[in-house]
Amino acid sequence: MRVLTRFLAAATDAAHFPAPSIPEIAFLGRSNVGKSSVINSLVGTKLARTSSTPGRTRSINFFEIRWPGKPRAELIFADLPGYGYAKISREISQEWPKFIEPYLQQRPTLSLCVALVDVNVPAQQSDRQLLDFLSSTGRDFVVVGTKSDRLSNNQLNNALRALGEQYPSARLLAFSSKTGAGREELWKQIREVAQVKATAEAPASDSQN
């Protein structure tokens, strides 16, 4: 499935966020975890820029997502800066209170956080800090294990089991941008939470009309 996309904004300050409107899906993960590749795999085009240089994304980039034949966008993807890369991690971490934390804690239209973890390496401290942070905010999130095609079935099962032991309450999903494994399942979860969010807000908007 290929969807229609449109770049909305690149925000490095909360004042630059687009006006809240439709459900938003945030993508988070360490630098070089394959975040841009996951987003591009989902939408079927090169929406998010991939780079061999870790930490290239320094803003929250917002993209409208619209299905062909639909009159208006139904989702917004928010691509957040990567973290955990030694050369830029301190600089990025200093920016979190300015615009990343306000987005994750206060954004009313944020419906799901997609936390990306490379299943080829043990979960890093920065991964644990992110998931602890998301848990503390009460945000709905799914943990996506990227680059799953590099592991055998047994290795992948062991990696997911290890993640599940560390985060027993988290929803886990293996994903490969190369083979497409996990793509439909992740889309299903995104659609479900977006539908719940839209349904919950419908009565309020109806009463205002």
C-alpha cells in the first residue's frame, strides 16, 4: 500500500508545532536504528531522509498521511530526532526540554509512540530511558524491533523474548524495512489507535457544530 504524503513542518521549538488537528504517530529511536527506513517502508516512498551519518535529524518533522481517494489527511507522522550517538547525544539531550519533552508530554493529538529498538544488539540504557519516560507520561506505545531480517528465527525469538522480559507491559513487534516483515501489523496498530482517538473526539466536535 502506498499512501499520499505531504511535508508539514520542521519544528525545533514548541511554538513551531502545527496546530493540533488529526491523530499523530511519533517515531522515536536511537540514531541509526533505522527510523527513516521504517517510515519510508510504511508510506511506500522516500518520505523521511535516510543518512549514514547518525544524528542528522535535529528537528521534529511532521508529515500528513492521506489514503488515495480520501478528501483529507487522516494521520500525521512525527519523525523525532535520534538520540544516543556519542558525538551529538549531549547536544540533543539539551534540546529535549525545549521541544521534545513538551511534544511527548503535552501534545493532545499524539495517539501512539513507535519506539524503535535494534534487535541485533541488547537494549541500550538510552532505550530503557526512553521507554521509562514514555511509561511515565502514560502514552500508548509499541516497541518495534528493527532490522529483524539480519537474525535467524531462533535469534529473533530470543531477542524479542529478552525485550519482553525487560518491558513486560509493552507491545512488541519485529520489523524489517528490507523484507517488509511486520509492516502490515504495525499499520494495523497505527490505524486502531488512530480510530480510537478519532472516535473519542467525535462527540465533542459534533456538539460544537
